[in-house]
Amino acid sequence: MSIQVVLFDFDGTLADTLPLSFHAFKAVFKQYDNRDVTNDELIAMFGPTEEGIISDNFRDKASVPQAIHDYYSLYEQGHYDSSLSDQAIIDLLQFLKEQNVKIGVITGKSRRAFHVSSEALHLLHFFDIAITGDDVEKAKPDPEGIFKALDTLGIHQSEAVFVGDSNADILAGMAAGIRTYGVQWLSTSQSLVYDVLPDRIFMRVADFRELLAEEIVFHRSR
């Protein structure tokens, strides 16, 4: 069956926002919890939303509300200080829209953080659906978000693919029973190795676009 929807993770997949997120988390952990945390330690905390990561991992619980406030301030400000978008990814999204393929996002980010990034990077208008960490009970690697998107769009697993950079993404896609692709095409990825091998790993956006184009043309020419 032909591809009707491409579902993407966000950080490290569609936008090079992981370094910015790491910077903001490190700043609030240092200021309010007197802790120096590494990227790997932060990745191990990923799963909940930004609020969940801070509230679940802070030792000084009284500082959690202010730390969350400052995290978002730092995160939002970072979008004006650096270039986080990738033209090849924008071109890929535009190609999918031109082919009438729906585009969805399945992210552990809070809806607030997702909107900050997707609006600042002018990506929001591409998405037919976005399932954030605020919209699910169970974060990736649970496939709840993927199933929720497919159900809302009325699309069968056989007509969908899922694309992500993290081990949790790959596990979620596989658990959902859809074709799942790992990507390592931005400056920072959450995972360089996976517990379960995805259907394919892409180092370049152009190679993934070529695969999609071949399949779309093949099915429409039949």
C-alpha cells in the first residue's frame, strides 16, 4: 500500500534543537539544584515533558516552578540566537505536502515547547497533526502517540512510516507495527545505536526523500 502519512519525531529529527534543550536544562539544574548534568544524563531523563523532567529529577522540589519558568525562557531565547532549521528538511516537508502525503509529529516535548520551536522555525504549517508529551499517558517507547495520530487521521499502519533519531523512537515505531527509520542527519542525535535495528538508517535527508519519491511514484504509476 502507498504511503499516506509520514510521522516524525521533532528534536534531532526535524529540528536541530537538542543542543538548545541541553543548554537550558544544564543552566537550571546548575542554578536551582546545584548539579552539573551531562548530555547523556539528560538523555536518560528524556521521556516526560520538560516540566516532568525537571520535577521528576530535581532534588530541591521547592525550586521546580521557578526552574521550569526559567527553562522555557532560555529555550525560547535560544531560537533567536542560532539557526536551528535545515533547508533540506524544509524541502522534504514541502515535497510531502506537494504529494498530498500527510505529515505528523510524535514528540515527547510539551505542547508549549513544541509550539515555541515549530513557530520560531516556521514549521507549524506543514503539520496535519502533532501529538506531544501532554497528549499521551505513556511516552515513547510506548506507541500510544503513534496510534493516536493514526486513529485521528484514519490511516492504517501499512500506510504510515515513522522517522526518529532516538532509541525510544525506533522502539515505538516497531511496537506500532509500522515501517520505522532511524535518522542521524542533524548535528546532534539522541541515539547513535539502537536496541532494535530500524528498517533503515539515514545519514542524509536527500536519501530519505529519494526513497519516498520512488515509492510514491511507483504506487501512483500502477
